[in-house]
Amino acid sequence: MHEDTLGLTGLSKSLPGGRKLFEGLDLVLRPGEHVAIMGESGVGKSTLLNIVAGLDTADEGDVVVAGVSLNGLSEAARTALRRDRIGFVFQAFHVLPHLDLAQNVAFPLILQRASRTAALARAGVLLDAVGLGDRLRSYPKELSGGELQRVAIARALVHEPALILADEPTGNLDPDTAKQIIALLARSVKERGSAMLLVTHSPTAAATADRQLLLSRQGLVPAHG
């Protein structure tokens, strides 16, 4: 993959009441790059991730994911792009309680119409990579918060997406587990040549990134201190 994984150009977004979250926002992520975005609550960090994912739209500007511009894409095409090229890691995990761990991790591949056998085999490889290879048949209710986040990471990586979007992935975890989770994510991104956009309040989590940026009304600026 030679093109930039993510390109944001001139993004502007205001809330329905008129309050501007940000304007003129530009960002480029290349394969293997891990960028952390920080900022106060309410500045629009999660909104920015939703715009990148095609779940929300900017008032102005363009989003290009793996060479595909989101502008003008139909909802079906945006859904397909998310399914095929983007992996999500959320603070709330979003695992499916009625599926075992292997089935949870295989789910993105099933959505891509991979064979069940191949999807579950690939899920086993990813669960092994996150240290849960012996828990394939366990259910989410049997796991700790840190283990559930490992499942979420395995699921985000199973279909080898170009772009990982992580929204406060360590917010519910104790400091030691959080450190392990961020290290695992960062290592996985480098090994697979993906790019990751990490939204976090945690300076510790942000410190692992190649770049730390602060989201403000003027867009993204380097974070210091």
C-alpha cells in the first residue's frame, strides 16, 4: 500500500446550535503511522473520528481513506468502506454477549462473506496474538475489562484494515492493563502496516504515538508537555 492511509483536508464542523468545533483541519497518516489526538472534553474528538469513519459528515472539507474519497459516496458505499478498510476499538468494547470470543473476532470477516471455517481460523490466530488463544470458546461475561479490550483489538485487526480508529480505548482500564493494551495496539499497527488514529485523554497512552496532536477550534496543532 503506497498511498497515504488517511488524508483530511480543510475539515470544518459545527454543532446544530452553531458552535464551531473546528475548521480548516488537515491531517495525513501514512501506513504504519500511529497518531494520538488529545483535547478537552467537548472539542469534537469523537466527532472527528465519526467523520473519518463516514458515520458523520463535515460541513466542509474532504476525507480520503486508503485512496477513496468519502465525499459523494452513497451510504451503502460508506458502509462497505468501513467494513473492508477500517477497524474500530472503542472504550465500551462493543463485543456481542451471545457470541463466544472466536465468533466475536470473526464477525468482521463473516460480514465480508468469508467462509465460516476460514473466519474462525483467522480469529484464533488473532486471539492467540493478544494472549487469549486458550479462550476461544469463552463468552464475554467470563472476561475482565482488560481481556474484553484485547478481544476488541483482535476483532479490529482480523480483517487487516488499512486504518484503525481507537476512541478512548483505555478509559475503563487500570493503568497497568491500559499500558499493555496501548502497547499491543501500537505493535500490531506497525507489524501490519496499518495506520492508527487514537483519541485519548491519557498522556501515557498518547506518549506511545509517533505524533501527539491537540484538537482545537483551529484544527490540529502539536501537543506539548
